[in-house]
Amino acid sequence: MSEKPEREGKRGGHSSARRTKYALIAGMAILVLAVAAVVFLALNGKSGVPDVAWGKVQAASSESMTAEPSTAAPQTEPAEPTETAEPTETSEPSTTEAPEPTSSVEEEKAQALLAGMTLEEKVYQLFIVTPRALTGFYGADIAGPTTQEALQNYPVGGIIYFSENIYNEGQISDMIRLSQEYARYPLFIGVDEEGGRVSRLSSIGVTDILDPMATYGAQGDTARVREIGQTLGAQLGSVGFNIDFAPVADVVTNPNNTEIGDRSFSSDPQVAADMVAAMVEGLQSSGTISCLKHFPGHGSTEADTHEGLSVTSRTLEELRQTELLPFRAGIDAGVEMVMISHMSAPAITGDNTPCDLSPAIVTDLLREELGFTGVIVTDSHEMGAITNYYGCGEAAVKAIAAGCDIVLMPNNLEEAAGAVLTALENGELTEARINESVLRILTLKYRCGIIE
């Protein structure tokens, strides 16, 4: 009796185990099919499995099956951006996105200073004037309260001195020093010290007595000219000058020319070019700003622009072959400033507009073709080529519109500055155009140590 129940028990236990086994097999089959379905969906581009499908899989699976999505997915999905995106992010800034330097330290300082200036202050920076324009006195030889008041009311860019202002070394040194102290913004202090017949300081012993530049050009000794420039620049700097309106870069192609004559190094454009470059290097190596004159070359004329209209018949191609060579050489030598003449060049401009009032000469030829990026200054606006045909304010506005940065010696400072301000109000000039010139002026002052 006892065996039967036992056998029955064994038979019954075996059947139950078999049923359980079959049930497990069936469950696993269902599970395998479900997993296969999920894998199929994934392999066929399904980026995500619907939540309900995962719920069915989870209900029918063991812990190992529910863990698979949380372990397999992180092993594959994050790996792709790690391999493709990260190298791109780290390599781009050093190759294609690295910023290029856009300005010098001096220009950055100038931009900061410019940002704090009033519009009126900016406009007055565009003028270099005589002591007479500030004080109303011909032959002013001191900088006193009148100069101080004028420089506070009219913060000009600079002052140019002539023989009428210069009596001895101590006097001119004190006059310059006090003018700088009175100025709202440090000043360009300029003089025409070419040597030969154009010398303001050799008679009082500040500079050496020099022969006309034609003499040195004939000798062909560029080393000597460079040495002259270096000595001259140091002598000017010793009493406070920071600009020498020299050298003359004109090539005399007309034997009847009297305005330039022996102020030019040579009638041979290549000789003149070599000498001009040497003089620029000498002057600027001593810390004095050199200013080439009289662009685009005044040696082919006969009439004197100090008196009135002076016309050249030279074509642009003729200028390129001759007159422009010394200016190119000076620019290549690093000259900081170029002066534009008042002569007319109708073959280039189409009429008798003075060169310093012509965009074709100032912007198209000097800025764009010759690539000059420095400060451009007009010749004196007290000369007949301007005063006989233009009002003071009109000439100033036209010069700035043409691309000049500085108007030298306007016939009436207040009238000229007022006309520029009016042109800004009526849209004839823009503040952006004014800022462009003032930025060049301030940058040069920083670069040459005029502004500390």
C-alpha cells in the first residue's frame, strides 16, 4: 500500500514537472519571439520602441532581459557622438574659427579714446593750425593764457610753426611744451624743415645747415641722406617737434617749374625714389614723423599754387611711370603721413578740382592703388589755389569727403570746423567717416609716443 501511493506520487510528480517544463519552454519561446521582434524593429531603423511593446517584453522576461535595454543601449548610442562630434568641436577653433588679430595695441587704445570723445572734439582733431589761428596774433612766440583758452575751446589735432614763431631754441622749446600742457589731447607739432631754402630752425642753431636736396640726389649717396634724416629728426625732437613736413617727393619734369625746383632730389624718378626712401627711414628712425609731399607729384607744373590755379597735363599712366615712383618708395619705407597738393590734374579728375579735394586722387589713387594706410593731410588751405576758388568751410568739407584726414591751416578755424559739423547734420558727411580719420590720427599719436 505504501508503494502504490509512492509510485503514484512519483508518476504524478513527473507529470507535474513535465508540464512545468513545457510551460517554461513555451514561455521562453514567447520571450524569444518578443525579443526577436524588438531586435527586428531596431535593425530596421526604429529609433525608439513604443512603451507598450517594452511593457510586454518586461512582463514576459527575466531580470536579464529587462537589463538588456539599459546596458546595451548606452554601449552603442553614446559611443557615436563621442567618436564623431568631439574631435570636430576641439579641432575647429584652432583651425577655422580662431580669430585673427584685427588691430594693433595702439589702435585699440585709440578706439577706446575715440569712444569717449564728443563729436565736436573729433571734428577739431581734423585740423592742424598755426599759432596765429589760435591767438589772432601774427608772430606769436609764446604760449600763454590766450593759447591755453584757445586749445581748450578748440581741441585741434596739431600746430605748425613758421619762422615768425621761432626766435631761439629755448623760446620755441618752451612754447611747444606749454602748448602740449594746455591741449585737451596731445598735439602733432609740425614744421617744414627740408634743408636748403626751406628751413625754419637752422638759422637759430637747432638744425644743421643743409644743401638743397638736389645736391644730395646728384651725389647718389643714400647712406648720407639716411644719416641726414636721422640727425635732422633727432634735432627736431630735442625741442618738441614730432612731424617734419619732408621730404619733397616730387620729380621735376618741367624745367620751368619754380615751386619745387631744387627742393626735389632729382629729375630722375628712380634716383628720387631711392633718396626719398632713405630720408624717410632716417627721420622716422629718430622718432620724428615723416610727411611725403606733394602727392601726386608737383614737378610738372609751372604756376605756383601759393598764388592760384596750377595745372598739370600729366595722364595717370605718365604719373605711374614717373611721379608716383618716389611716393611708392616712401610708402614702402614706412612713411606715416602724405601731403596732397593743390595742383589740378584734369586728365585724371576730369576738371580743375585741386587734388586734395578730389576723391579720384586721395582715395582712388593714394589709398586704393598705392595702398597707403597712414594719415593723409592737405597742403595749406591758406594758399591761393584754395582761397581764390572756395570758401573756407566748403574746402574743408570737400577735403574730408575726398578722403583726407587732416586739413592743414584752414583760413578760418571756426568756420571750417563749423562747416564740417553742419555737413554732419545734413548728411553730407557721416560720423563714421569722421571716426575713420580720427582713429588714424589717434593711432599714429599712440604709435609715435605723442599720447603716452
